[in-house]
Amino acid sequence: MRIIKYPLFYSIGISIFLILNSRWRYTFRLLFIRPRVKKITPKPVYNVYKEEDKPLVSIVQGDDIYTMLREGIKLLGGLEKLGIKGKSILIKPNIVNRYANPSNTNPLVVKHTIRLLHESGVSKIFVGDMSAIFALPTKKNAMKSGIWEAIGKECMEFISFEDYGWVEIDIKQGRFLKKVFVSKIIYEVDRVINIPVIKTHGYTHYSIALKNFMGAIHPRQRPFFIAPNSWDELIAELNLAYIPHLNILDGTKIFIRGGPTKGTVATPNLIIITGDRIAADAVGLSIIKAFGGLERVSDKNIWEQRQIKRAIELNLGISDPSKLKIIAKCLATNKHSFGELMQKIYYHLKIEEPVY
């Protein structure tokens, strides 16, 4: 599907769609009315999951998601390194529409992340996102995709960003935008945990940790309105507005072609955890490539992908594969298959496989 290159035509088209689907209030409020905002300067966030200044990435394969999450976090040094006891946490999954995983984050990954946070003594947990504008409202999508049912009894508060409020953040290094409107809940909580799903994407080739932040950006500043031919670079620049404290990648099921709504599914049964967004995207891409994914992803060096190149220029995370340290563990029965998969991941990342 070819993207429309003219923001005005896109705005008019999407407005007609929303009005015809009885969603006129979202049309006018989100697309045509400038939100009332307070300008803030975000506090710096540092990656605590490093070893000898190398960002750590844990990769765990298994069948029980709770155990995989617990083990993956343990391999990095534990949740206590985030200092989350008594703190408020925002979990930011991917709830783009009404479809099941891998169109959206696996509900069980969200559910068991909440469980682990409660066990670590957090004071308050929020789960929030904003769906694609043509698919609003977000809460309805959370219900239809299974996320609402999975987290409904987990002592948390669900937030639809479109109904919450916005703040203005300066992006001094931006080429396409110098100011951005971001959901204010991002800056009201003590910690943010980013939980994207690994998938290919029709417009940006792929959607992982960096792209997941688009759900917190005001619709007036989505890439199709600002830079239709430069989605990838704009996604990286918008990530200057915030830094998640932890990224948990849902690799239980992934799209290796198509996306973000429907596509060819692979089932790696993986959980990937890291404090570095570029490392997260690089490892996620290596998994798509390992399963023979979309040519625009598979035929290109991971470190030459446009989102990653621009993110490196902006110092959003790791800049060189040699600075990455992966800690892998298989909890499944077929350890040989996992070993073969890890060989492919190391190969596509262009880093040497460790010798044990």
C-alpha cells in the first residue's frame, strides 16, 4: 500500500473515514484542534543495564512467558537496578488496532510484566497507549485484542493517551520538527517500560522499540503529516523526546512480512530485554532476518537501516555492534534449534559469537 504524500489530502481522507464511522469527536479534537500544552524539559534517563560500558541484551526462549520475563530481567541484573520499589510505572505496549498478537503486543507479556513489577514493590502501575488514528478509541482495541481481559485483574490503571493530555517538548536536533506534543503521563510517572512487538511494517519496513513511541505522539505530528518520505528519520528524531528505562521486546510471535496489522507470522518464542533502544531494534531486526523476513529488511545491513542510522547520529543508544553484549538462555527443550537461531542472530548483527 503506497503512502499518500500530501498531508492535507491524508487529513481530509482520514477525517471522512472517521466521521463515517461515528468517530467525529476524535477527528476534530485530534486533527484540527491544537492541544493545550505545558512546555517541559524531560529529566535525563541513563541505561543502568551495562557491563564495562557495553549495553546488555538478554534473549530468552521458552514456553512460559512469566518465567522467560523473570529470567531475562535476572540476566541483566534484576529490576532492583531500576530502583522501582515504591515508584510509579508506565507500561507502554503496542495497541495499534483490534487484532490479536503479533499485530499488537502479546497480552500475556503485559500481564506478567505487571506481575513482576508488583512482586518488586512498585506503588502504582499504569498501562497506556494510543492506537492508530483510524482505529480509535484505544480502550476498545485493548478489549478486542485481548489485552484488556489479560490485565483487567492486575491492579493497574489503563490510560488511553488520546483522552489524557499533552505536553510540549523541544527537539533541538530535529530536521523535521523542533517541538513535539507527547502524552503527559510519560513524564508524570517515575519509570517507563516500553513493550513493543517485533514486526515488519508497510511504511517503515519494521516496527520495534523506536517505532513504538509513536503511540505517545499527538496525531497532528505523526509521520504521514510531517515527512511522508522520511518516516524512519522522523521516528528516530521524535525519540529525542523521551527515554524508556527498560525495553521488553515481545518476540513470542512476530511478523516477518506485511504488518503492522496482518502479515506472515513466525513463532520464535523469544523475550528480549535491554535498556538500549538501538540495541533492541538491532536485535529485533536480526530475528526478522533469521526467519527470512521482508526483503527490504533481510537484504540490508541492520546498521544501515534508516531508523537505526538516524538514531545513532542522535546518540539514542549503541553506535557500534562491537559494543553490544548479548546474554542468551534457552528454557525450551530444543536447545540445538535455539543455538542455531543464536548463530544467525550474531551473524546478522555482525558480532562474534561468544565461545563458552
